[in-house]
Amino acid sequence: MRMIRSFVPGLLLLFLLVGFVPVAQAQDDPGQALLESLATESYAEKSEAIEAIITSGDERSRRWLEELLDGKLQRHKDSGRFVIVVENRGRSWPVIDALSFDDAGEMSRRDLDRIGINNALRGQLQSALAVLDLYTDDVDDRREAARELLGSMDATLVEPLREVIADEGDAEVRRLLEQGLAIHRLSEGDIDAIAELEGSLNSRVRAALNSAARSDDPLIADAASAALDDIEQKRRLNSGLETLYFGLSLGSVLVLAAIGLAITFGVMGVINMAHGELIMLGAYTTWAMQQLLPGQPGLALVLSIPAGFLVAALAGIAIERGVIQFLKGRPLETLLATFGVSLILQQLVRTVISPQNRTVVSPDWMSGSLMINEGLSLTLNRLFVLGFALVVFAGLMLVMRRTRLGLEVRAVTQNRAMARAMGIRATRVDIMTFALGSGVAGLAGVALSQLTNVGPNLGQNYIIDSFMVVVFGGVGNLWGTLVAGLSLGVINQVLEPWAGAVLAKIIVLVFIILFIQKRPRGLFPQKGRAAEG
């Protein structure tokens, strides 16, 4: 009995010590004092507490500020312990300890006090989170954080940001932060800040200058208006460059669509109205490859290039052997026959696959855009299509200039009878030429699948434009097709904003008609007896 009596006080003391260990540890943790400073009714004092957390350097700062912004950082009424609410449903909420982030079980919602914030503190927290992102190692994250801070800085962030600027090694981050500080200074009436904002194309900078241009101070208003005029000139220049880029990307599509037609039309004199459906087959080949390789759009797209060429080339050989070889020398009849083939191919796709459009997923490396500056960005899918068109053009030029097939094609194009007399098998050349032109049409379909939906009528949108490119550039001339395609793409893009898509095409068509009246053989006329005839 005496042993029990002596053991009980020790046991009670042990329980008391164990119970006070977390409290003692919390008191020793500097984070406890930071969180304690938030538990005040004064919003001004809370603002100072947030500033202290930002400058503390504690690695838990971001988590605390995020949970405070979301309303999940709360305090236990009796113990004063700070916790983070995991889920606020029911009467008892699962929580974690705000200092250690360990599981703290469940607490009754009646025992918790939420640390309230107002709109001003909410804005300060959002800016504070952006400031914390400025300390990450990833330069892209720091740039994005600096952009987020533009136009949202307040007096409490000025000193911390000046320290960041002094230590920042990336020039772009420094520039953005300095502009953000200049916007803050301008809002306080500092006219010298306008000089630091001149020439910026950022929308928030323009908004700040627009606000300053309405200032009661005439000096600030005049300086801001002059800066806005300079920015507007740069915006017009960048808008023109963007229009040129979209025009070249549209032109590259026209080049891909027309270059195969230029080869077959120039060599065989065939008006192939089924050329658009060969483009469609290339696009559907890309879609089919993605069905065979789900979840791998990049690999599917790469494999679609040879597959699309092969499918369209085989279809072209079938058309040439099944229809066109019986109509040589009769271009109008080939027009009617290939028009019928185009209808058959469209209906075949509708029956076998679907009349509905199909979507082809672009790989990650073709998504997004390349930002040149804050007023000009180039979409990557169009940039890749432009580059792809130039590569295909260069490859065709090598085939036509450096291979036996190219030599025979040029011979047959210039004088078919003489080429036959020299031992060139014109029939074989016709087959290979039609296969080559059809295969290039398939490549055009692969490229178009990255810009638009794939459907049975895809090729019909480009067949008329393709013929215009061929006629405008010069029948059978690859350089003419390149120049004509890019030129018409830019002209269309320039005309569309003020004339509309339909009227722009009419204007281009009238221009080509007038041009052909003056130069019937196009920009780069083909040489030889066939061309003269």
C-alpha cells in the first residue's frame, strides 16, 4: 500500500510532463509566435503579422498563408493550438497541426475559431504568395510571380521587393518587379515612375498609365498620355507582325495543299478535283494513328507523317490507274471524273468512319505559344506547320533537282514526245508523279489535323484555293507555288479584319483574274513545248 502511495505522485507527474511536452515544444517553435500574431481582432495588426510571416524566412510560411487565405487556418479556443482544417463538414472536423503538419485527429467546430480576413487582407495575401514564389529556383516560376505582382503591390511589399531585386539574377524578373514598383509609385503621384513604364506592352502597365492620364495633375496626365502614344505605336507594329505570322502560317497550309497539285497538273495536265480528298485521307490517317497509340500523341504524329504520305500515295496510284490513264489529253473530262471520285471518297469516309468531325490531339511540344514580348506571341502549332511546309518544299526540290525521277519529270513536263523518244517511260513517270503529288497532299492533311477538326469535307475547304495558288504561281513551278501560297495567305489575313472572310476571298479571286489577264502563265511561267501549247 505504501508503494502504491509513493508510485501515484510519480505517475501523475509523468502524465503532466507528457501532457506539457507539446505545449513546451509549441512555445519553443518560433512559428507559434508568428501564428499568435494573427490571432487578433485588429485587421491592421493582422496585416503586420502577415508581413512578419513573409519576411521570417520560415519554410512553412507559404502553407500558412495559403490556408489563411482559404479560411482553413484556425485556433483551438481552450488550448490556443493552431490547426489546419482538412474538411469542414459535419460537427467534428479532421485537422492537422499547423506547426508540424501532423494529423491531429478531429475537433468539434464549436471549439475552433477561424482567423478572419477582409478584402484588403485577401489582396495582401495574394500578393504575399506571389512574393514567396520569387524565392523559388525555377526562373519561369519567378517570372510568372513577378507578372502576377504587376499592379497589385502595396506599401507593405515595397521593401521586401527591393531586397528581391537586389539579389535577383534574372534580368526579366528584375524588369517586371521594377515596373511593378513604378506602377505603385505612379499611383502615389510620382511622375518619374512614368519613364520606367515607357514602351511596356503589358496590359496592367497600360491600365496604370490610362489611369494616370486622367490625373488632375496636368504634368502627370501629359506625360502618361505621351507614354501611351508610344506604346500604341509599338502595339500596332506587333499587331502587324502577328498578322504577318498568321498570314504566313495560312500560306504554308496553302503551299502544302497546292504543291502536290502543281506537280500533277504541270506534268500530266490533269485537273484533279479529288486532290482535297487526298488531303482528307492524310488527316484521317493521323486520327487513326492516335487511335492505335492512345495516350501518345507525339509518337502518333511522327508516325503519321510517313503513314499519311503512303496512304495518300496509294490512293493516288489507284485513281491514276483506275480513271485518269483513260482520259489523258482531255483535261475537262478528268475534271468531271475526279470530281466524281471526290464524292465517292467523301461518302466512303462517312460510311466507314463517321459523318461527324474527329478531333486530333496535339502533343505537348506543339501546344501553347512562344512569347516574343508582352504584345506578340506565336502559337507553336502554326509555327511547326510553317516549318514542316518549308521542309516538305525543300525535300521536293531535292527530289526534282537531284534524282533520276526529278530529271524524268522535268523532261516529260517540257516535252513529252521528245522524252519518249529518248527512252523515258512516260507512263511510269505519270504514275510516280501522281503518287508523289498525292503523297504530298497526304502530308498536308497531317499538318491540317493539328490546326482544325478532321471531317469528310476537310479537303473541300482548300481545293479552290489550291488551284488559285497553282495558277497564280505558274503551272508546274514549285518556286511559284511557294511564293504564291505565302503571298495569298498574307493577303487574305490582311484583308479579313476589315473586309470579312467571304469578301476577302472575292477580292483575292478578282485580283488573280486580273493578274492572269496580264500574265496568263503566272508569276513563274513553265518553259517547254507543253507550256507553250
